[in-house]
Amino acid sequence: MANCKGVTTPMCSSLPPKAADGSPHADTTLYQRTIGKLHYLSFTRPDIAFAVNKLSQFMQSPSLEHWKAVKKVFRYLKASSTSCLQISSHSNSNMYMYADADWAGDPSDRISTSGYILFLGPNLICWSSKKQQLVARSSIEAEYKSVANALSELTWVHNLLTELRYQVSQTPRFFCDNIGVS
């Protein structure tokens, strides 16, 4: 795929691949190896984390449509090969965390997805996006689970920095977009 045409997004978030799409099966071993390599790449490329997470759900029986979605991720990587995380030395050592959840975002099982990002000054240092373990009965419940998970990570990172004798200038700030949780 070295000469492929690039695309601007790795996957359409509103129409992710479905488990039973009716297309023929793809090579399972090749699919699993490719997704495994994309998982490692997502450590330094959080922009593909959503797509890799969704495509990982079809590891047991991937179809040709799933394989086409993997190829689209590669086409996105080709177009965005010059993009990278910027880490700068900056006098601002405040911690900022943003958390969110989508309530019943997966139409196949109605389980919500939680996510957070953590900044130390202008630098992104930690992020996560994963499905919650149980079905939330309301959007507020999904947000509470997301906030609880994010706050435990924020506490852990703050304690780690304290043990390493790194001074965070202010109390870490936490942001979520749900009034019921605030």
C-alpha cells in the first residue's frame, strides 16, 4: 500500500463496521497480526485508537468489509505520516483532564464507551478509550463511570509525578461535558 491514495479520516465514527455484514470471510491470521501491529502503533498515534478498537472486535471472524476498513486505516496513515505528537518544554506544569462517554454508543450490545485525555501543560501524556463493562441505564450513569475511571487515572499519574519529585504547579483540573455529573 506504499502507493495508495491517502484519506483524511481513519474510520467513519457514525457508521463503524458491523459483526454480521454478509460479506465473505477474510484471512483471520493476517487480520489478527495486522490489528496487533496497529495496536502498538496506536500508542504513539491516538488518532487511530477508535478505529483500531472497533476493528479489534472482529478478530475471531473478520470479513472482507472489515479488511477494507483496515486498509482505510493504512490509507489514513499514509496521508497523515507527517502528523505526530508534539512535546514541548514549557513552564506551565498544570495538569488538565477531559473525560466523556457515549451512552449506549454500540448498537450491537448497547454498551457505552468511556474516554479521557490528560495534559501536563500543553503536552498530551495519557489517554484512553474503551468500552464500559456493564450497560448503563442512563447517560448520567455512563458519564459517572467515565469520570470515575478518569479520576482514578488522574490520581495515579499525580501520585507518580509526586513520587518522582515533579512539582505540579496547581491542583489538577478536571473537565466533563455533563451537567448531571458536575
